[in-house]
Amino acid sequence: EMLEAVTGLAEVVVKAGSNKERPLNSMATISARSFNVEETRRYAGGMDDPARLATAFAGVTAGGNNQDNAIVIRGNSPKTVLWRVEGVDIGNPNHFSGANVAGGGFVTTISSQMLANSDFFTGAFPAEYGNSLGGVFDIKLRTGNNDKHEKTVQVGIMGIDLSAEGPFSKNGNASYLFNYRYSTFGLLAKSGLMPIDQTPVYQDLSFKLNFPTKHAGIFSFWGVGGIDNISDKEEADSAKWETETDRMKNNWDEWFGATGISNKYSVNTKTHINTSIVATGNMKKLWQKRLDNDLELQNDMTLNSNTGKISLNSYVNHKFNAKLSSRTGFNINSLHYQYDLSGTLNENPDTYRKFADEADNSIHAQTYTQFKYNVSNTLSLNGGVQAEYFAVTGKYTIDPRFSVNWDFASNQSLTIGYGKHSQLEDLSMYFIKKKENDTDNYLNKDLDFSHAHHLVLAYNWQINNNLRLK
């Protein structure tokens, strides 16, 4: 007769790990890494802001001062950084965008409460990323808890966050996630606990509604947006004037928003299609007045700027076999632009006049295809090409991308990547017109895309679990 044996085992601990050097995008092999919410809070100076966090990565430095989150990637201007949310390009999502440095801002409108694991690229990025010379933030919004309702209140130096998430019903998998944030300094200023002058007052709202279906894939309705204001009063006592700015009274208002509907549909186990329709917009209103010698406020400068975009984005991801996979897609943007600028010459109120009053629209189209081929367990190839077209100038560009990764040891790898990258200038550069013989002529109608060639060689050595040389 066999007897049951009793064996005592030591405690078993199961831990989930992740390789932060490996991006979520499987098509990326070089100058790319993932980051998570915990990192935005842990790094010194991160301030729950992905842009400020990025300055801790190799090749990235701050492009502004402590009041600006602009970043310089390998010497490129901050304006060359592309921001993408849920797979769609959205423009600059920062509060007070471009106030100090083009491409920067005070802090992103996307609270860390909304972030899922996301990717950051510093060069030679895959073919699906276009209209950027410097780098890419590929931001993912997390899906709300579909099991139970949760509410969170978070107080920090950048703002007071109120968030809520949970299922729409007990019997389904649909969920919601909302986050509202109001600036801490703005709240203190509104309460009279600190001066309102030169205090950035901002608020933002982000959300994601997720609806899985049985036969039509997963639908998500999402959005991010922010409202900003900062103002400064003039010094009414002329005896206290030390600089020209003491005479100035100014006000800055800005509104930013991006919202869209996305669908992920699995045709079969090897093919899925992602499609999004997104609307984005940015509106800035800035005015400045100057005290004259009679202590009367005179108009000095007025700026009204509105940009908008409606985007249709779709791609097909297909896995042919264990070695070969591909991704092919397009992005069509309908652009709208309005710019109104008035000002004086040398602060002389008698010279106050309109310098620009432009409004126009255009099309910017992108298409790409890329592949990944695993030659062996230690050697992989990535390649692709992106094409872009801009209707205002009639210019187009074709940009090839290619990279090779070789894991020549269990803890060491060598990667080389090349990419041609192109970017449009700010829309105001293209839509400024001059009337000649009763005809509006675009002054920069022949302005081409800006181009850059990236060639990157990377060596990676995982010395141990806590030490890496790269």
C-alpha cells in the first residue's frame, strides 16, 4: 500500500518584471525605451510629467528653465519632438505651449493618473512615425478598472487631481476613467493666499471610455484638454519703473483639446486593424498694453491664433509567421489655421496696426509600411518607408528607415539603425500671404520639408540585474 507523503516547501514569491529598455512597439529596436507612471513620480524633477522625466535619459537635456518642460534630443530643437496619444499625432499637449520655448510648455495636460506604459524615441524611429526630426512621445492611456469603482484624490506641487474609474455595469466589460486637475498655485492665488500676478493658473480634463464588443472589436472614446491663464499688472507708480516691462499689463489665455474614437478589430489571430478619428485644436489669445507717460494704458500687442485638425488614422498589423510581421497604414489630416496679429513699432502707440490676418486650410497626408524579420533567435531586421505630402506647397517626401539588432551574447547586443526624417514647419510659416495685383500669394509656397538623417550605433551590456552599460 502506498502512503501519502507530506513535504513542506519554502515560501514561493512570484514577481512580474519588465524590461524598460524594450519598447512596447515591437517594430522599434534602437533609440527607444518604455516608461511608466511610477517613473514620472520617482525621478527627481519629474513632476509627474513625461517630458521632464525624459531629461533623465541618455542624449536628452532640458531645453528651457525650471518653468518649461522643453527638451533637446541629441541637439535637435524642442519643436522637433512629436507627441502622439492613443496612436494619433496631437500636436503640443502642454499647458502654456510655446510660451517660453517652441515645442515646450509648463507641464503636460495629461496627468500621470491617466498614463499606461508608453514609449519614448530619441532617433531613427520606425516608419510609422513621421513629421518629426528629433524624437517621439508615444503616449498610451490606461483602461479603467472594469471590476470595481475607485476614486482617487492626489495633491501635489503641480496640481490637485480628482480621478474616478470603474465599470459601467456589473455584467459587462465596459469601463470609464476620468481625471480632473487644477493647478495648486492657481488655487492658492484664487484663494488670496498668494499673488495672482505671474501665477500660472491651469486646469485639465482627461478621460477614456472603453467598450469591448463580441464581434466588432474594442471601441474607445478618449480625450485630453486644458485651459490656461496667466496675467501681470502694470506698475501704476512711475517712480518705481526700472525696466520697460514695469509699464506693461498683459494677459495670456490658451485652450487645448484632443478627442477621438478608436477601434481595434482582430480579423483573426494573425491580423488586426486599428482605426481612429480624432479632432484636435489649440487657441491662444494674448494681449499686452503699455502705460504711456500720462499713465494711460495704450494697446501694444494683440495676438489671436487658432489651429485645428481632423485626422483619420488606420493601420493593419499582420503576422505572416513566427519570423515575419508587418504594419501598413495611413494618416490623413485636414488642417485649419487662423492667425491675427496687431502691434506697435518700438512701443509707439501711434504705430499700432495689423501685421497679419490670415485664415486658411489644407491637407497633410502620410502613409507608411514597415516589417520585422527575425532571421534567427539572435538576429532581427526592421525596415520600412514613410511618404508624406503637404497640399499648400505641393511638396512630398519619401523617407526610408532600417535597423539591425544582433544579440551576440546572452547579455550583450549590438544595434545599428538609419532613418531619413522630415518635418513641416509651423503652419503660420505657410499661410502668411501678401496681396499683389488683387491676388493673394503665399510667401513661402516653395518651402520644403525640413530633413534630417539619423545614423545610430548602439551597444548594450546587461552586467547584472541592477547594472547596465549602454
